[in-house]
Amino acid sequence: MTLAAPRTLTIATRESRLALWQAEHVRALLQQHGHAVELLGMTTLGDQILDRSLSKVGGKGLFVKELELALEQGRADLAVHSLKDVPMELPTGFELAAVLQREDARDAWVSPHCAGLAELPHAAVVGTSSLRRVVLLRALLQELGRSDVRIEPLRGNLDTRLRKLDAGQYHAIVLAAAGLMRLGLEARIRHRFEPEQMLPAAGQGALGIEVLASRPELAQALQPLAHGPSWAAAAAERAVSRTLGGSCSMPLAAYATWVQAPAQERLEAGGTLQLQAAWGEPEGEPLLLRASASARVDSLAAADALGVQVAQQLQRAGARGSGPAGHASAPAA
Ligand SMILES: NCc1[nH]cc(CCC(=O)O)c1CC(=O)O
């Protein structure tokens, strides 16, 4: 049976403020292209256990699985995700139909009292739960000779994390700038880390739209929303992570930028993509491995190949995958 394009597109979304903002953003874009769009809000298992250790029960995939079930059962047509939280390999039958133009990929320093790392008082506490931020912060602190500063876990959605900061549990916290900007919380950002200081996570700052692979008419409808250069950058970054073991919660950073962008933002026109990655030893002596490469890229496949190449450099230098149940950081999405 072939399905006609649905009259109304339904977006399955988690109900956190960030997830709803993202779903509404995609709804507005689709409406601009003449589609009628509804949202289907859902509380995922991941949301229910946000404050427990997700790694013990299956990691970030928990946030995605229930949305996928809604797609499978035909209750929704698409799911909108922070690309950073989407597992490197989607389950059989699902595909990314579009990656939107990326916004700010950087990490942000949020602190009521301290303008930056260097201003932290003695024995200060910095909150973050991503292993990537932990290993990168440790390297920065080591450069500053600040072995007194402690990095403590920080979980919950964005509002919860800010509340914990304001309650005085931390001197500062590090969050993705994109999430704060989407929620109108940009004023909380004291500064953004340049990528040389704190390399972003694969896909950070980009939104991805997932559909059933068996519904090509949806992929077609979503094409006008896709941004080829952002998609290729994310594909290169995600390939690094996938090659190193597929977990989105490894102590891994991967960030691709166009040294020479494709003409008219059409990926097929080709350009030069530069990919940087870093892998940190999460325990023991701070150890940070870095790798980078650039290549002419005119397709997602070429971007993927660049990612594999950079991952292999890291592997040769000693980077290891974390296995399927790494330390999951809870999405604030
Ligand atoms: N891991 C949680 C998560 N997933 C997406 C975002 C923010 C938006 C984005 O990176 O696209 C965040 C919050 C954060 O890391 O601070």
C-alpha cells in the first residue's frame, strides 16, 4: 500500500521546554512550506528517570525510543531531536530525513559570580555531567594550574541545571549555548568557549528530524528544511563517534567547519570541510588526544569518510570506545 502525503504532519516530541521549542520551530518552518502540523507531546522513560543514573538503564537512547515507537505505530510522522542526543546508529527502519542549519555549536560558561575559569575562587565547584566537558575542563584547569577546582556531576533539564546553579550548589556550570539561546536564556551566558578551548560535541547546536525509512514522501517534504553544509558537518562529526564505538556519551568532541563553503549552500557544489576531534582519558592522569583533517566534501558519504579517517587517527593514538553503556549524560532537550 502506498500512502498519500498526509494532510496533517504530526511531530512527536518530548515535553521539556527545549524539546517543545524545537518541535515548534520545525512546525513553523513546515507551515511556511504549506503543511498543516500538529504536535504530539510525550513523556519518555528517559524523562521519568532523569535524575537517576541513565547509564545503568540504557543511556540517552531512552529519550528517543518512545518517539520512535510513536512513528512506528503511525501516531506521529516525524520526531525532532537535538542532533547531539541522537544515537550514532539509528535502529533499522528509521532514518534522519533532515538536519537543519546549525546554530551556535559552542559551549557556554554560566556563572553568577565568576566571569571565567580563571576567576574561580579556591576549591570552587564547576558543574557538568558530560564526559566530554569533564575531560576538556580538566585540561583547561591543568593549564591554569588549578588542581583545587572540582568538577561535579550536574543533571536535569536546562531549567533544573540553572536552578541548581542559582541555589549555590556550583560556582559555575557549562552548557550548550544553543539550548540557552533557544529558551531565551542567552543573558545567562558569561562567555562562549572558543572551539580551540572546548571543542563541541558531535552535532551540538543542530536539530535533526527522524522519520520511518519506509516513508520517502516525508523525506521529500522535509527536503526544503535540510541544510546540506550543516548536515555534512554533522555527518563527519557523527562518523568519528560511530567509528569509536557508537556511544553519544564518550569523552569525545568532534567539530567540523567549512574552510571553503559550498557555493549557494548546496552541498553538491562541494567545498573544503575541516574536522577536529578530541578524546580524553576520563580517569586517572589527564590525557587529551587530538586529531584533525580536512577534505574536499560534496556529499554526506564524503563527509562520513572524513570522520572515519579522523577517528582512526584517534584510535592509533590510543582512544578507546566506551562500549554501549557508557556514562550517559541526560539530555536537557
Ligand atoms: N545533552 C543535553 C543537551 N542536548 C541538547 C542540548 C542543547 C542544544 C544543542 O546542543 O543542540 C543540551 C543541553 C546541553 O548540553 O547543555
